[in-house]
Amino acid sequence: MADDRDLLIQLQPDAVLFVGDLSDGDFKLVKAIQQLPLPVAVILGNHDRGRDQTGEILSRQLKLLGERHCGWGLRQWRSPHVAVVGARPCSSGGGFYLSSAVEANFGPMSVNDSADRIVEAAMKAPAQWPLVVLAHSGPTGLGSDMQSPCGRDWKAPAIDWGDQDLAIALDRIRKHRVPQLVVFGHMHHELKRGQGCRQTFVQDRFGTVFLNAACVPRRGLDPSGRELCHLSWVEFVDGQLSAASHRWFLPDASVAYEQTLFQSSKSTVMPC
């Protein structure tokens, strides 16, 4: 994380979003995020609870992160104006499943209860601010092929492995406003057994952009042996998404490679 911290400090983004699966219950990365001198929003993933079913490891991480963790909650910043709504923490995809660790920390709930919590958080966001939904797993409805943003690629048949509660919540939120961006991870960009790469960017008919940021591993070497770090990068202007890309940075914070997903104009920056 030290290298990541140095890179982020050099880049000075307006906000940093963490889509989860930080570690298998290891607190080092959580502590490093806690000390990051930048606006941060975190959603913990299914691997972050480790193998502990009691919820104690998850509880300790939640306490360390404090308000930085936005599961079923709202994070917002005034400079620049951005509202980040957290979906269900520690999701493992596949519709709806509440682990015993999550239940121990948040209590039992149904798929509709979870959707209600997401909607409630979204309704607290200022109406004129950009609305970003931060999830570990994306919603159902983005496709059922293995190459889809949330498509199952490790077992046949390929099916939609997104979160049902998040899809329900987004439908309800749209009755009041359209989220500009839903960013998530969980489903790795590179498919299992060399089956190719996943689609990582979708814009629906309402104008909401869905961005899968799960490039794994995020660090590696290019053919020339240069060290690279991946960040998904989004920009806003006048409250609207204006650019989205996958970027691979060199240690000096320059961009070695960029995959442009969407481009409009000059904007507010936010790596994920």
C-alpha cells in the first residue's frame, strides 16, 4: 500500500473510491486507507471478512474505517460536490446472500430491506450533486454472458451474478433521480481459464454508467519491465460524468497506458 499511497498523493484526486476485497481479513491495508490524506469512500468485499463467521474481523475493520466505510450509507464532500452512496457490504454476488459476519454487525434483513437502506441513503444526497453508487458487486441486469460486467465465468452455465438488492434499489432511486455512476469490483477483468476479458463499462438507457474496476492484479510489469499500477479513472463536469477510463500509471504518476471508455470534456477526477 505504501507505493499506492505515494502514487495517490502525487495524483491528488478529488476523491478515492475502494471497491472492496482489500485483503483476507488483514488490517494493514485498512489502516493504510485510514491514514490516506485524501477524501476516501470504502465498501468492504466478501474477502474482507476473512474466514471469520463471528463478524469480529469485520467489526474491527468497520471501526478502523469509521465514516470512510459507506455500506448502506452516504459519504459526501463539498469540495468538489460529490455524493457517494454505499450498497450492501461484503457481497459475494449471485443475487442476495447475507453472511453471518455481516448479519452479526448489521442485523438480519431481506433483499428488500437491503434495497430500502440503499435508497434511504440516496435520498439524503443533495439533489444537485453528482450521485455515485459504490458497490462491491454490481447489480443484476447487466448481462448473463460470462463476458458481462457481472457474468459468472468460473462455472457453467454462464449466468448473471449481480446483486438483486442493488438492482431493486437503483430502480427505486430512478423515480427521483438518475445516478450518474455505479462503480464496483468483485468480478475480475480477466476471465477464468484464459477465456478472454470482461466487459467493464456499460451505459444503460437512463444514462447511468456502470464501471467494473476489478483489474486483478492491479500491479505488474509491462513488456519493457516497467512497474505499472492500475486505477479506474472517472471525471465529472457540471454534475455530469464527462470521462471514464482504465489507466496504468508508472511510479512517477505519469500514464503509461490508457483505455478510454467514455469521453466528453474537462472535469473533476476520481480514481477507483
